[in-house]
Amino acid sequence: MPSRVDQLRVASLAVCVAAACGCAVGPDYQAPTSTVPAGWQAQPVDPAVTANPVEERTPSYAKGLPWWRRYGDTTLGGLIEQALAQGFSVRAAAARVAAARAQQRATASGSLPAVDVGAGASRQENTFAGIAPEMDFSLLNAGFDARWELDVFGRRARREEAAAARVEAALADQQAAQLVLAAEVARTYWQLRTSEARRRLLEDALELQKELQALAQRRLEVGTGTRMEVLAAVAQRERVAGMLPRLNAERTIAERQLELLLALEPGALSARLVEPVAPTSDDLGMLQDLLLTPAEVLAGRPDIRRAERKLAESVAMQGAAEADRYPRFSFALLMGLANTSIGSLFSAASESLLAGGQVVMPVFDAGRLRAAVDLSAAAVAEALVAYEQTALAALHEVENALTRLGEESRRAARLDAELAALSARVALAEQRHAGGVVDRTELLMARLELNEAQQRRVLAGGMLRSQGVALMKALGIGLPAAVDKS
């Protein structure tokens, strides 16, 4: 008769053979492929602007320099990086990653044996025939049992594949949240600085309007002007003054929005933003080496990676549903000690060993398992459609961003030409006024017209920078690829 050690060896060998012969049923995942355009239809700048070919450039984030640092505004860079560290959306995304990792660990634990250790004692009355019925005795026991379901057809392996894909999708979600937050902070920051620049220009315009009103009043007093001219000057001054409260409100609301994006209480950023900062250059040349190809966008955007990982998860779950239709093999081992005396509990006579296996195969379930396979196949089809839609929407988003950026750059160029002409006109008016050819009213009117053009250019510059941020968000760049450090 074989010993207990021999029985354990045979059982272990049977387990290893069964596990080695296992195979995962269901479809194996293959990444989707699609036709990708070679280049973009729209161009952000004039084609005459020279730039190195895309394939010869290294994205700035790969050099450790994110796009927001290229503006040269240290305040903007500090705000974005603080938001990325403590913003609500990125913290929520990090919590979702932690939950996905915990679920992955729970799924992986099912592939290992479950072992329980226990001990007990009882006092009971004898009920066996042939022994005095009044005789009571104590029963002491201690031992452990191990259970292991063999993953012969890949039911658990497929679920582990799905859990891993779920973690990767959560990591992509986390990076997407970071990119959206960085873009929103930059957009709001430019709105705040644009409001400040417009307010300074309006204050200059208000001083010019006050001087025009004073000149009209003096002409009325000496009899060379009319009451209509004075009232018109007053109305113009009030119109300009009436625009200041709205700009102040816009600036304050932008500051509050920045504080919310950084998860700060109202007023926390007042000291950092109190000093006016002139808008940085909106030259598009600094964005030229960040323009990726369509293929690079599809490979790098986090929302596309998330959609692709969700598709991989669906395919793995389809395999798990298919494996549920196959037999299940399990192995159990029980080793313990039992005796009526604690002094003899640890003797060789108290040892017991039980090893065995079980096969469970579904025979009739009224089509439930087949329906589960069909349901998972439908989920795969839906995930594939979602991936294709996300990828195509990404290409359109970049094209739209490039189009808007190009139009804003051309509009800014026209405004620059207008500013050059109006600046020359003001210089000429100053010369004519100094020579006594024209009165001061004409000079002030020329300065007011230049001021209005400068306000339009400030607005255009703000839009141009905002569209540049929108392009960076559409390209999906700015942060290194997410890495699972679990």
C-alpha cells in the first residue's frame, strides 16, 4: 500500500499534468487596424514657414519639456503642474486606477490554491451500537485543507487578461484626465491674462476719452464748439468706462475657475496672480516641432488607448464566457489530526489524509451559457465600434484644431498689418500736431483708433494661444506615457 508521501506525489503530478495540458478557448485578441491618412488636410501656419520633417523631430515631452513650458511663462507652468498634482479630476482618475489594480489582484488570486487552517474541540454523547450509551467523550481535531480549481480551458486566464486590460484602460483614463486638466488650466489662464491686457488698454482709452471731452468743453466755452459735441464725448467716455466692470468680472471669474481647477479655496491664488503679466508671444513657430502625424496621434492619444484596451477586455471576457461552457476540474487535499485525547492528538495514529478530484460539466442550462457567449460577442462588437469612432473623432478633432489655429493666425497677421498702419498714422499725426497743422483732437482720435485695434489684437492673441492649447490637447501630447507601477 503506498504511503501518504507517495499519495501526495501522485496527486501533485496529476495536478501539474492537467494544468500543463490546459488551453484557453475563445478568440485571441488582435489589435484593430485601420487606414490612416499620411498627413493633415489643414495646416496651422503659412506653408512658407519652414520646419523639419515630422519624422526627424522628437516631441518636446520626450525631452522633459512639456508644451506649457514652451510659452516661457513660469506662472502658467507652476499652475498646471500644481493642478496635475492635486486637481480633483486627476485624483479621481488615480482612485479608479487603484480600484482596477485591486480588482486585478482579486482576479489573479483565483488562480492559486485556497488553503484553510482550523482546529476544534467538542464534547458529545456516544451513539454507536455496542458501546455503552451513557459514555460521553471529547473529540479534538486540527488540520488544513487546500482546494484548487485547475484552469484547463482558460476561464480564469481570460478573466486575468480582462483585468489587466481594465487596469491599462484606467491608466489611459488617468492620463486623459491630466491632459484635459492641463489644457483647461492653460485656457483659463490665457483668458485671465487677456482680460488684464484688455483692461489696461481700456483704461488708456478712457484717459483719451476724458481728454477729448475736456477739449470739447473748452471749445464750447470759447464759442467754437457745440453742446452736441460735448454730449457725444460724454457718451463715448461712459461707453468705454462701462466696459471695465465686465472685464473685471471676467478676470475675477477666471481666477476663481483656476482655483477650482487646482482644488484651492477662493482667494488662494490672488497673491500669485496679482501682478499683471504681459501675454507671451503667440508665434506658432514654437508649436511646429510638436505637430505629430495621424499615425502618431492614433498611437498616442490616451482616449484611443482606453478604447483599444476596453476592446481587449471585451474579447477576453468573451473567451471567459466560452470557457464557462466547458468542464471544470478541481483538486482538494485535506490533512489533519483527530483524537479523543489531547495528549495523543499529535501522534501518528491521529493523522489523516484525504486527496481527491472533481469534474463538473454543464449539461442543461436552458441556453444560459450560450446566451452569455452571445452577449459577450455583442459587447466586443460594441467596443470595436467605440474604438473606431474614438479614433476617427480624434483625427477630426486635430483637423478642426489645425483649421481654427490657421484661421486665427491669418487673422492675427491681418491685425498686425492694421496695427502697423495705424501706428504710422499716429506718428504722422504727432508730427502734424507738433507743426501746428492739425489740432490735438485729430491726434487723440488717431490714438483712440490705434487703441481699438490693439484691443482686437489682444483678443486675437488670446484666441490664438487658446487654439494652440486645443491643438496640443487634440494631439494628446504633453505627458509621458502612463506606466503601470503596481
